[in-house]
Amino acid sequence: MYNDNPTLEGLKKEIDESKQGEVFFQGEAANTADAGNKHFYIESYGCQMNFSDSEIVASILAESGYRPTRNMEESDLILINTCSIREKAEETVRKRLRIFDKVKESRPGTLVGVLGCMAERLKSKFLEQEKLVDLVVGPDAYRDLPALISTAEEGDKGINVFLSREETYADISPLRLDSNGVTAFISIMRGCDNMCSFCVVPFTRGRERSRNAFSIVAEATDLYEKGYREVTLLGQNVDSYKWENPETGAPVTFAQLLEMVAQVHPDLRVRFSTSHPKDITDEVLYTMARNENICKYIHLPVQSGNSRVLDLMNRTYSREWYMDKVRRIYEIMPDCAISSDIIAGFCTETEEEHAETLSMIEFAQYSMSYMFMYSERPGTLAERKFEDDIPEEIKKRRLQEIVRLQTATSLQHNQKDIGKTFKVLIEGDSKKSDQDFKGRNTQNKMLVFPKKSDLQPGDYCYVKVNEVTSATLIGEIVD
Ligand code: SAH
Ligand code: SF4
Ligand code: F3S
């Protein structure tokens, strides 16, 4: 679910960092009929939830007459949607703010706004530390943006970091920015009630709440009708989705929601992220197995392969429990791919315990992982209770060992696909050549293959795999 991996300099990067700091462009917004003359520019960092939130922000701004632009120099409002998950993520934001300061100096009157998790974490401190910032807006306060902008235009600072127990932006139709027109995210819940000891998210995103199931299905239907062919249901912990139909009092579980979205159309693929191992149920696994269009891919972050460390992390499962979950997934769906998030060098982790994380990669046969060095975050349980006592060099070395093993495991995983034929949803041109398409199979693996003239993005085709790297399958279309 997370895109950046700033700790891997010098190593082959497994992580798609290309989206970090992505500048959103017109997309559908170019056609926004009632858009005014003012322009906003927005950069997003962090997880997919943040990218999805930027589309909600864009929709709110379009309603009040702002058009998106890719050119910071011509914008009246520069926004940065921020992440606090690791120290490096916050440093990146500070660096970008220095650039925005320069634009502001050359174009007085330009407003700079900080949105998202770092705004929530630092609140008014941000305005003290960053004198040129005009707006500080937390993840639950985006409806207030037009009013806050007016305040800032009058020369006062605009701040709203109120966290809500209800806000899900259910009625807001996100403005799909910089979209490929084929795949889209749908937020199904907000916040997180798990208190993983290392994690800042419960503090920056507030309490967990689930969005109206009918509004989710309506959004998926609308996307399908507009030509989209894949939706990813997003939440920090999607398996604890729970919404009660106010008319009937009947609860909707995540498994039921999955089925409802899968029924929108057999050609609409459904993905979801992230699953907490403690909450994913057999009902979800059987629902996946039953529906061809629910992709056979589960992001199931383990964090550590050792039970004592998992206990310190407050993940509420043990190594053995996690292994049983993995076995269950492969038992119900032998062709399912599983990926993970892994933290190297959490407080007090020993070499033996680190070795158990390595062996978990082999056991679970992850198709890929997002891998990080532990970064202590202010206010978290771990910061208050434990010492961040693993020296930087040791964290780095452990991370390198994890990355090397995962890269080899990903390569082996992909090598098993040589000679196989997969149904692929074409997403667009490959990064390297406009003669090639790229698209994913159900296991979320990226395939690259020569174009065929009668096919276009949004079409499905069958691709036979001829060769692989640790990150990509290379093949050709077969009939
Ligand atoms: N809700 C998701 C994860 C959200 S954060 C889940 O429970 O899996 C994405 C990932 O960032 C986490 O899975 C974790 O691996 C990593 N992460 C979170 N806090 C971190 C910290 N303080 N230091 C290093 N990595 C961290
Ligand atoms: Fe953070 Fe844990 Fe919540 Fe994920 S489940 S967002 S790691 S507290
Ligand atoms: Fe996401 Fe970063 Fe916030 S990972 S929830 S943007 S702290």
C-alpha cells in the first residue's frame, strides 16, 4: 500500500517510487464546465489513501472554481498532501516547501497549503516552523478548504486539523486526476483503531470508520460506465470494514462488500489493500475464490517474522498464527500471490529474531515486499515505551539482507510463470517503449508485451510469459 522506500540507496529498488510526489494533472478536470480561472497545483506523498484523498480535495476545489494545473509557476494555490510514516517522508516534505517558498517569493499572493498526515501531526506547530505556509488542513477537514482559502486570501492563516468520527467523504465524487482511465482507487474506510506500536497513522488519521456500502458500489458502477476496468478498495485495515444499513439495520462485512463490488460487472476487476493478518477471514478468502474478477492477490504485511518482536509491535498475532494464515490462503487459492511490508531493526530485535524475518520471506513466498528500516515516530507507543536501540548500520545491513532475499524470492516466483499464459488488463504504454503495452495479471504482476493494433488500454488480452526479471514478466499476446 505504500510507495516510497527511501532507505535503499545503492540497492536495486523493488519499490515503485515513481508515484511519490506525483503532480496531478487535468484528467477529467480539464472538462470541468464550471471551473473558474484560478489554478491549484497538488503534489502527493505517502500511501494510496493520500493519493485518493487528493482526488477528493480536487473535487472540492473544482466545486469552488479552481482548476488543476501541472505547472506550479502558474498556480494560485500550491498544495502538498503529506506523509508522516517515517522521518524521511517528513524530510522530503520540508525540502519541497523550500521550493514552494521560492515560487511564493517570485509570485506574491500564491497560497501554500499543507494537507494530510504531517499537517495533522504538527498542527499549529507547522505554522510556527514554516512561516510561508498559509493553510494547514488535516485529513478529515477537506470540506473546510474553500472557507480556509478565503481566510488565507484575507491574510490570516487557515488551519483545521479536527479529526472526525464520522467523515468518510461518501457523497463526494473524486476528481480522477492524472488517471490512466483504466484503474482507480476507492476509499472504503478511514482511520485506524489498531495501535501498532511503531505507527503514527492512528494519530494522524483518527478513529476507524467505514463508508456507506451503497455509495461505494455506486462509485464503482460509475467508474465502470466511464470505461474503468479495475478498482482498488482502500483502507488501512480493509478486513475490519463494517457498515450498518440504517434502513434495515443489517451489517455489511468486508466479504459482503467485496461481493457487492464484484457484481457490478464481471469485467470490472476488484483489488483491495491493506489486509491486517489478524482480521482477514475465511469468508473473504472464499469470496475471492468464488469470484473470477476479484484479483488473487493479498497484501498481508507481516512486519516481523518473530513472535516476541510482533508482540512488542502490538500486532496481536504470532509467527505461527501468521504462518497458519498463509497456509490457509494457499490452501483455498493455490494461485494467490501474497506480498508484505517488513520493518528491519525494530527496538531490541536480535540477530536470531531478524533471521526469523528472513525465513518468513521464504516460507510465505512473497511475490514482493515493501521493506523499511525502523524509524521512531514521536507520540507512538514504541517511542514512549522502548528505546530505539538498534544502531543505524545494523538496521541498514538487516534491511539489505531482507531486500536481497526478497529480490531473489520475487525472481523465483516470477520464473515459475515462464511459459504460462495470463489474462492481462492493458493499462497503457510500457515505461520504456511506446511499441509495448503494460498491464497486470490477477496476481498483481506487471507484464510488458508488444502491442497489437486492435487492442487498447482497458481491454483484456492473454499474454504468454517468455522471460522475467524480479519485477516484471515479459511476454507476447496469444489468441
Ligand atoms: N495499515 C497498513 C500499513 C500502513 S503504513 C498495515 O497495517 O499493514 C505502511 C507500512 O509502513 C507499514 O506496514 C510498516 O511496514 C511501515 N511503517 C509504519 N510505521 C513505520 C515506522 N515507524 N518505521 C518504519 N516503517 C514503518
Ligand atoms: Fe498503522 Fe497498524 Fe493501523 Fe496499519 S494497522 S495503519 S500499521 S496502526
Ligand atoms: Fe498514509 Fe503516510 Fe498518512 S502512509 S496514512 S500518508 S502517515
